[in-house]
Amino acid sequence: MKKTMKAIVATAYGGPEVLKLQNVPKPQIKTNEVLVKVVATTSTAADGMMRTGKPYFGRLMTGLFKPKHAIPGTGFAGYIVETGLEVKKFNLGTRVFGETTLGMSANAEFVAVPEDGVILPMLDNMTYTEAATYGDGHVTSLNFLKEIAEIKTGQKVLINGASGSLGTAAVQLARNFGAEVTGVCSSRNVGLVKSLGADHVIDYTREDFTTGNIKYDLVFDTVGKSSYSKSKNILTESGKYVSPVLKFSLLMQMFWTSVFSTKKAMFGATGLLSESELRNLISQLTTFFSEGQLKTVIDRQYPLDKVSEAHRYVASGHKKGNVVIIVDPKNT
């Protein structure tokens, strides 16, 4: 078996041009790990932030002067080609998917994953391209809606960025939880958001959702383009503004509202949850999938050697749903 593999390597912090396809040593698994032949992985907004090293305080986790883990990518789907001596949960050939969190390294032909890491068997009717996306928009949206915002049946929920990776999942999940859902997107994505189950859609090119008269129990700003201060007038007295995009202003608003307001600004780093918590969230998502209540929207697919192009497209802000990297086209 070959001792090397093809992988995308980030040579430094910077623009998409720092991402290079290289031959690198194939991972040598530990006794508690499995080696996954990656069929599909993803390119996400979070990957772009890790590539740029911004915001700078994030470098405390990702590396001060250059990426601590040179191979980017966190979401993966593939099949097991090698198991460590102590592995009991997985067998050779098992189709699996999951998330490498801060270890990254998924934009490669192979990735080593601990048996007790964020890795689950794929359902029989799940494709590799679908499964690879679960560690991004799907799991983040579920965490924010259910765990952070504590969504309840009958609530009015507004989702800003409803056509993106997080947004397309959030619209469906919020509907599954019994909320009345309003999606905010551009004109060209109104049909998509309606098809996912949104009760109402606001075209942000024609209307500023923060100036409306309707009060929402929850504003989920998936893209961080608004703020608590702009959105507080459309929140109910106990309403919540939540966003996965951490800014200094959001930190200040979180502190202020925690003490002085019944309305709340909230943030949570889904990627910093424990592996067992993330596995549990993804397991819940597979239940929604198996019941036909969660579809994965895939905008574009790129080969491994075009990851830099995928990053440029994601950074353009025009993607619908997810961008997938096909590592092994023979098995998709």
C-alpha cells in the first residue's frame, strides 16, 4: 500500500492561493484509530476563516503564525480501509462520515479518526456527498436552534442567510420543531427557501427585515450580517438573537443582555463541543434524514485539486447550501 497521499496543504495564512495540492505522508493510525478513505469532503466559510487566521484571537487555537494543521477541511465521508488494534466499533469497508473539528485534515485522500471521535456509520440511503456536509451547516444549525436558543413549538423564528449551508438546514429543522419560519435571502433564492418549508420569505434586496412590524421569538443570523442592536426591535420581550459568527460587538452585546435585558444576544462555538456531544447531534440529524425531514442542498462540487477555487466561491457569499469536494469520484 502506498505510503503517500494527495492532500491540500495550507502553506501559510492568507488567500485561497496558499492552498496547494501536494503529496504528503499518509496518516499512520494509532491503536484506537481508523483510517478513512475519503470520498467527499467540504469547503466551508469556517474553513476560509481558518485559512486566513482571522479573527486573530482564533489563532490561539489554530496556530499563531501559520496553521497548526496544514491540511484544511473538517467534514468527511468515506469508508474504512484500516483499523487500529484496539478498535471494536468499526470494521473494514464500513461507510462512515463525521467531523475532525480542530484537527482538520479532511481535504485529503485519507484521514485518521479516533474510534470515539466524531464518526458515525452512514445510513444505507445516504450518499457520500450528502454525508460529508453534516459536520457544518446541519450540526451547527441544530446546536444553535435546539441547545443554545432552546426553540419551542409555535415560536416565530427568522433565519437570516436562509439559502446558505446553515440556513438551508435551519429552515428545515425549525419547521420540524414546529416553529413558524421566516427566511431571509436574495431574490434568486426565494423559491429554494420556500421549497425547504419556510412559511414566509423576505427578499433582503427589497426589504430590511430589521425594520418590520412582526416580532420574533428567535432571530438566527447564520451569516452574521446583522446584529443584536439592529434586530432587538423585532424581538419579543424574551426574544433571542443568536449567531455563529463571533464578533467583538456580539461579545459585548452578550454581556450587556445577560445582565440588563430580557432580550438576549447569544453565541456558541459548535466546533468546541465535546466529541460525544457532536456525535449525539449528528445522530439526531440522521433521524431527521431517515424520516425524510432533512434534505441536503449542494450548490457546487469541485475536485480535490480545485479546493482554492472552492474557497473563492464560498468567500463570494453567493453559494446556495453546501460546497462539496470530491476526492474519489469513482465511488461517489
